[in-house]
Amino acid sequence: MESWLKISWVLCIFGFLREIRPSEPYHAEILMSDWYHVTQEEINRSVYPVGTYSYLALQIFVFLITDFLRYKPVIIANALTGILVWSTLLWTTTLTGLQVVEVFYGFYQAAEVAYYAYIYAKVDKKYYPLVTSYTRSAMFVGKLVGGLLAQLMIGMQWMVYRQLYIISITSQVLALFWSFGLPKVEKSLYFHSQSGAGKDETKSDAAVIENGSQKPEETVEKPSPATKQSFHAFQLLWTHFHSAYTNPTVLQWSLWYAMILAGFLQISTYMQVVWKSYDEPTIAWNGAVDAALTALSAVFSLLAGYFPASRLKTRTSFLTIAVLSVLQGGCILLSSWTSNIYYSYLGYVLFGGLFAFTITVASSELASSLVEDSFALVFGFNTFIALLLQCILTFVVVSENVNLNLNVFEQFTVYAFYFMVIGIVYFTVVVLQCVWSGVKGPKTNKEVVN
């Protein structure tokens, strides 16, 4: 096996280059400019939802293809798609063109799973905590550089908003060239987990024929090695799935993971639309806000590593979940109910920091509760559930088909109460547990006396 540190750094540089997208903090600002022939309402209801639905539709497919193709081809395809997305945004001007871009952007997001899964197929398990930290940190640093670069270019008036796409395309081109240097993966978790399976099968067939229990011509009726390999892959998938989701601890943290991720994706998608609705300051500080959120997220993620959730009792962990969910809801209200855009910036940064803390705690608790080698499957499925919840939120709150006719501030009020309801539900679970213990306690004491 190649040096785990060398492989980690090669992958980290790809993640760093991929995340340098200075156009991202000003995406809504650019789309609502005079260049594109679309309105704010069309961006909110007809463009962004396409990306959400595409991400959901492609998530499971990309996960399976990633394992089947052994990661590297999907990483290369991810960089190619990034070039396609931001290049198309440079020349398209119509609503239909933007919707097509959102479909490709859905793949770009879904293909991120290859980045995280690749490293686990290339290094020994004892290095998992370190390489996970390195790869996530690389993406944080890239995103931080992208935000600072965007603010610098706009603040110093060296570029107009739309020209930021040029930098985003350049970073994706560099990531593409770098991706070709990634070491090839010889095996994967499911479809290529047993090297030499076909060879063993051939030996087995020969032995049967030699013993006279089967005629040579009958061997063509047996399933091919590829068919058996696929059957084994799906059998292993089901075994890992069943083992994980029959574990109450995994269910608890998976449910919270999916719910808060769905809320975060919805907030981060539409937050710029909220800011565009304010009376704009002389300089839009979206880039600086994105950089601040990334820096705070990195700090909170580090702090989460020292949070002893695994040593907490079930009630205490549920109470912690409840408090954190309510706080996130409060930050969203601050972002959407204030008349001052700077308070809205503050609320969003605090929300992002709390999300980074909570998602890191949930991830670490899930990882510690899972059987060996089922990390990618469980996190992939949890992400799928999160995307499904996000699509429901989008359909109910944003879609024109439901006819709620909520403006963007009212939509964010719904999202805030979504987090608060999560907190109330978990708090209710704690109360019910306490009540049940109180009812059950005297009976136990009576039985002891008798």
C-alpha cells in the first residue's frame, strides 16, 4: 500500500482546488443581474428547486456507480462537470439554460461522495480519523480562500460579479488536471471487494468437472462471475444496511443527521435570495460572510471532536439535541426577521457554526456505532433521506403547486420553526422517558420489597 500520508495530501489538494469557487457567495446576486433574463421569483421557484430535485435523483445512482467504477473516474467526472457548470453560466442567459445547469450541478454535488469514499479504499483503517480530518480541512480551507478571494475582487472593484465565474472555472480545470494524478484504486467496498473471485470460481468449476459430477457443457448454465459478484455486492449492501439501522443508537443519530442536513441545505440554497431582498449596502459582503462561516465551522468542528456525546446518557444526549436544534432555529429567525442585513449576516454565520458542530457530533457518534466498512453506505443513505426531506420542504414551501404564496422571509420563518419543532420533539422524548421511569420506578421497588 502506498504511503497513506502521500495519498492523503494528493486528495486534499484536489479538494482544496475544487472548493475555490468565489462565484458561489454571489450566485444569486449574479443570477438576478441584468445579464440573465429571469426574475427573483423565477430563481426562487423555478431554478433552485431543479438543483434540489436533481441532487436527490442522482444520489443513490452516483453512490453505486462510484463503488462500481472504483472512485477515481467519478472524481474526474466531478471536476469535468464543474467546468461544464460554470462555463455554461458564462454564456447562457435564459431560464431554460439555468435549469439545465442546475441538473448538472445536482450531479456535481452528488459526486462529492467519491471524494470522501476514495481515501477509505486507499489507506489502512487505523488512519481513518486522521485522513478524514485532513480531507475535510482541505475543503474548508478551499472554501475559505474562495470567500476571501470573492470579497477582495468585489471590494477592490477588480472584477464585476459575473467575472468571478472565470476564477471558478480555472479552479475546476486545475482540479481536473490534478485528479488524473490520483493513484488508481484496485478494490472497492462492494462491487470489487473480493479480488480473484472469478479465478476461485473457475477452479471450483474445474474440480466439479474432474470429479465427474457435472458435464463440461453444463458449465455455461452457471451464473457468470460478474453476475455472482453483483449478487455478492447487493447482499453485502443489505447486510450492512440491516445491521446499521436495527441499532437504536444509529437510528437516533441518523434521524437527527438527516433532519438537520436537510434544513442546512435548504437554508444555504436560499439565503442569498433573502439578502438580495434587503436594501443593499454599498458593498455586498457575501464573500466575507462565507469566509467567516467557513472559519467558524472549522473551529466548531474541532470543538465537536472533544464533545463527549458517547459518554452521555440517552436522555442527556436527546436534551443536547433539543437545545442545539432550537438555537439553530433562533439563528434562522435572526437572519430573516431583522430589517438590518448585517444582523442577517450574523445569524447565518452563527447558524453555520452550530450546524458544523452538530453534524460533526452526529457523524462521529454514527461512526463509532457502525459495524466495520459500512460508513459510506450509512452516510450515503442518511444524505439521501436528508435530500428527500429537503425536496419535501421545497415542494411544500417554495413550489407554486402548493399555492402557499409565501415570500422569502415567510419561507425562512417556516425553516426556523422546522428546527424548533425538531428540538421540541426531542425534548418531548426526554420528558416521556422521565415520566415512564417515574411510573416504572415504584413498581420495581414494590417487587424488590415483596
